[in-house]
Amino acid sequence: MKIDVETKLDFADVLLVPKHSDLHSRQLVDLEVDFFDLDVIPVVAANMDGIGTFDMAISLSKDKILTALNKHYPLNALIDFYDTERDIAPYAIYSLGANNSDLDKFEQFHAHCVDNDVPLPRAVCVDVANGYTSKFLDFVGEFAENYPEYGLIAGNVVTPEAVESLIEAGADIVKIGIGPGSVCTTRKMTGVGYPQLSAVLECYDAAESARGRIMSDGGCTCPGDVAKAFAAGAHFVMIGGMFAAHEEGLPPGFRDNIKDASKVPFYGMASKAAQELHNGGVADYRASEGKEVYITYRGKVSNTVKHLLGGIRSACTYVGAEDLYQLYHKGKFIKVNRVINEVFGPS
């Protein structure tokens, strides 16, 4: 058996080192990047129940933040959203799995948009838990060939070789992450995974060499983790738990009765809760690889966005980075034993 004895790192294992900065204000930091000819802040709300909703896309678009829409939305709802919310639609990523039913729905969606002059999404995300199968690679290649008008996001993987393969197949952005999410139990159930910071660090060079980009998916618990992901080389950062339990992600009936102290369910998309909701239960040949938790209601997501972007801008000023490109090139990590002093409890 071959064992890589080098210790791999997560966000909680490192800190960024401050250095001389000419930036006297966070206002001088520019967080925007190009997303298929659209200027965005490269933070992405995950395509999960309670996160990748139409209302979330509407709210986050005000700050030029992207939302990967939940792939379980019915066709008519997707058509209505992209047709009605034409100013918002560019910030909403269409999501689908690598299966025939999702592809059939997308083909109908695409045909309707073309036939009725509905603006197309800037990008499509082909999303599976295991991006290492030959079937997935073939699906990405065929999709890229058949629909070149879309930016193509594909994943998830955690190794440079897989990143190169997906970009060569036609992916523009590869999603990085297996098991780091707060409601993901893949590492516990399968023993498979890769510490997220090291995965991003190692996959960045592969993406650059192949002329593609990467999206760090999972593992961020606070604004500092998001800043570390960008400093490690992520071109985009996908967020789930940090955007959970907000008003924009609640079902209409639940929203009508919400109170400040209410608990909101949040679960992984491979959990028993998600499988029962979308697939009629967990199939006999598989096991749940996610869990369900309850989070205190957080109100409108705009407050969280302000908190998040303020932290990222502040990280940039600490290392003298005027933008996220400089944050990667100027950011230096040190390995630490403890990141946060929690003598008075979690902050």
C-alpha cells in the first residue's frame, strides 16, 4: 500500500501572514472578477435545499453574488424564473445531475429559452458527489460539445489529475471538495476525502496549466475561511452552511410562521432527509452520506453578506492585496496549532 505521509491541511490548520499594505481602507479592495462576461463577486450559494432558491438568487444578485439553483426545481418554475427575473437570471446558475432525466429537463429548458427569446443562464453546473467516474467525464464532454454557449462548471473532485481531465473534457470551472461540508458525512461513511485547503492549493496549478478555473466547495465556517480559500487559489468559493437558515431559503409555509428563535432544518443533499424528499427514500444499494441539523433562524441573508464581504476585504488589506488575484499572489500561510481563542466560548 502506498501512503502519502505529508500532512494535508484544512482551513482551521493555517493562518494568513500580515504584511506591509498601502491600503488604508477596505473600500479600496475590488472583489469583482469575470464570470463569462459578467462582473461578479466570486462567492456562490450552493445548489442545496434552502440555499439555492429563487429568492436567494434575487437577494444575492444585489451584491453581484452568484447562486447555483437547486437542481430539483420543476421545469415550469425554472422557465418562469429566467423569463420573469431577466436582470437577476445572469447571476443564477442552472444545476443538473449527470443523468438522463436531468438532461432531458435541461434540453426542454434550453429549447424553450431559444424559441421564446428567454435569456440563457451564463453557466450550467453539472453536479455529482463523485466526479471520478468515466460516465461523468463522458457526460461533461458531451454536454460541452452540445452546448458551447454556456459556461460549464463540473465536479466534485479533489486531485490535480481529475481537474485536468475535466477541463480537457470541456469544463470551464471544476468544483473542488469531497466531504468538507458541515452536513456531509461522506468521509465518515466511506473513508474517502481530502482536506479542503490542500485540495485547493494542489488543484490550482492544474487548472491554470489547463487554462481553466476551480471553485472551492465546502468547509468554510466563517469569512476567514473564505478568504483562505481565495488565497489558496480558488477562483470561486461555494458556500452552503453559512447561507443556511435565512429568510430567502425558507419554504413559503415555513416562512409565514418563522420567529427569531425558530430552528430551521438544514441537511446534506445525500442525507436521508433529502433522499426521502426527492427520491422517495434511500435506495437499498446505498447509504445516507449526509446529516440533518437545525439552525437558529438568521433573518435576511443581506446581513450575512455584509459580514462575509467585510471579512474578505479586511483580509485583503492585511496582506496588501487590492483584489483577489493579488490575495492569491501575496497571501502566505503559516501552519498553526490553534486559530481562535475560545476561552469564553465560540465567537
